[in-house]
Amino acid sequence: MDGYLGIDTSNYTTSTAVYCPEEGSVLQRKRLLPVPEGSLGLRQSDAVFHHTVQLPALLEELAGEFAGKIRAVGVAAAPRDEKGSYMPCFLAGIATARAVAAFLKAPLYTFSHQSGHIAAALYSAQKLAYIERSFYAFHVSGGTTEALLVSPDATHIFQKTLLAHSLDLKAGQAVDRVGKLLGLPFPAGAELEKLAQKSQRHFQPKPTMKGADCCLSGIQNQCEKLLREGAPREEVARFCIDSVGAALDEMAQRMLQSHGSYPFVFAGGVMSNGILREQLLQKYDASFAEPSFSCDNAAGIAVLTAIQNQREGC
């Protein structure tokens, strides 16, 4: 059985995956980076260290489960495809991918972390056929809140045009900061959703917009105000999620008005939130990844590696 290895060393998770196109299956092993209690992330030097420690063990686990032949290796080499996009944490993955590919005498392909997220969402939602058409993609995470028009590209599989983004805090940052206010562990997304599900009150906040772009820093301020006024923790959590949802909804509306009708694909860790998914599915032709393919993962990198390798006839 042929497989394609993907590696992603983001600022949150060490991720490995093997994609087997014949079966349409993905094997993946990933592990969150250890973050000290009370912190909202890691320094890049610490992230590189932890990836260096965790990546060999995850590859050993993956190799123990996959008995086929690795045809090609792919790695997330940068946050985005834009010139100058760089984070040191990806160096750990690049170094390992180069070594593995050289030893296996297999082709090596590089992609952006963002492209990997989009491809993982397409795979999980059974929408890989979208690679041959145009669609809107939201990448919503701790490091990014962007809305893109994705179009087919013969050389790079797909090209992305930025249509809207957050001008200050990213959605995942807002979630984690409110989570810290509420005493939740980092990353706070899953626990914040559980808390918000207990709220009897739903909110309809008005997002702060500048054109199709949004501003999310006010969410933290409003949540702090609610806490000072004695609001229950679950209501504060619900307000945070509803505020993120309102901003994404408004961004989507303005994109449709300006650029026409295309289906939506929502990717990134924040989009594993069930409340947001339910709200957006009520209004849009939208596809979502399952949570394990929404949060940081290498599955999308493995899928892109297979597509690129097959297009080259290797």
C-alpha cells in the first residue's frame, strides 16, 4: 500500500500523518506542545525544542502502524504562502522531513500551514473535488483569522486570495484570553465550548467591522465587563463564542456581496466549535472538518503531497 507522509510543526502541535489515496484513509499521530499553567502559548525557541523532542516519537508510532511504502514526503514550511511568512517552529519539521525524504530517496514537497488546514478540511468533509473549483475558505485559529477565495492552480494545486481578516486579535487569541479570565486551561477552545453550552442565554452582538475586515479585541473587554457585573461564567463563555460567530457571519455576508456566490469551507482549530458550526450551517452552503482535522494536524499536508506527487506522474 502506497502512502504519503505529512509533517507539521506549528506553534501549538507536533503533527504527523500518512495519507493512503487508494483507501482514502489517513493515519495520524499528533501531540500538543506542553504549555506552562497560566500561560497563553510558548516562545518560539521553546516550541522548536519541544518539536525536536516529540517528532521522532510520533514518527516511530506512525511507522509502527503503517506497513506500506512512503512515496513522497510533505512538510509545512511556513504559516502562509505569502513572501516573508516565517516562524522558527516550522524549522523542526523541515529538518526532519528533509532527512526522511533523503533516506527514503523520496520526493520532498513544501506547503504552507494554512494550505494544510484547508486541505485537511476538504478531506474530512469529503470535498476534495473542490480542488478543481473555486470556493471561500475561512482559516480561523490562534494565529490566523482570514477569509480567502481559493481557486484551482495547475502548479500549486490551489491559489489563495485574501478577501478579509482580523485587524487585531485573532479569534483563537480572543478565545484563549477569555478562557484564561474564566480559569480554563490553554488552549481554551474545547473547555470554553463546554461551559458555553450550559448558558441559558444567547447573545446577538454587533461585530466591529472595517469593510469586510473585523476587529476582535473588544470581545475580551466586553467579557471582562460582564464578569465585573457578576454575569455567570457560562454566559461570559457564550458571549465570547457568539461574538466570534457574529464577526465571521458578517465577513461572509460582505464577501458574498462583493465577490459572488461560492461554497464555504471552514478550517482551523476555532472552527471545531460546535456552536459556531451550527450557527453558520443555518445560513451558508458550508463544509466543516471534524474536530481532529480542524485543530492543527498534518493530514492536509499529506493529502497535498499525494496530489502534487501524482500530478507530476511520480
